[in-house]
Amino acid sequence: MEIAPRISVDEKIRFGKPVIAGTRVPVDLILGKLAGGMSYEEVMDEYEIMLADILAVLDYASKCLSNEEIRLVS
């Protein structure tokens, strides 16, 4: 099931974690690689994905974080 453009979940693929649609590449893996310093080109080559896939991952993560609520407890 597509939960965002180019992002899907299926309980039979990667235990239902969000992945790039049509692949088994998890969203969190791509975010981690980018955060670790890999370039878009390196990630695209290593996982055989397109720039549009990376941008979809970043958009999905951004939207997930924008809904996150943090409550400070003292």
C-alpha cells in the first residue's frame, strides 16, 4: 500500500517498514546513508534508485517529523 508518493508499506516486505515503492530499500536506510555523508549519487548507485526516490524519502521524513509532538517533562 502506498502511504506517500513513491513510499509504500507491505507487511511481507521488510516487516512492514516504509520502503521505496517497488523496492525493498527502507526509508530509514536511505536517511541514514545521507546523514552519514553519502552523496545523492552514491546512494543512487549503491541502491539502484532514482533522485525522485531520494526526494520522496526526504519529503516523507519531513512530513512525519512535522506531525511529531515533543513534551518536556521536568
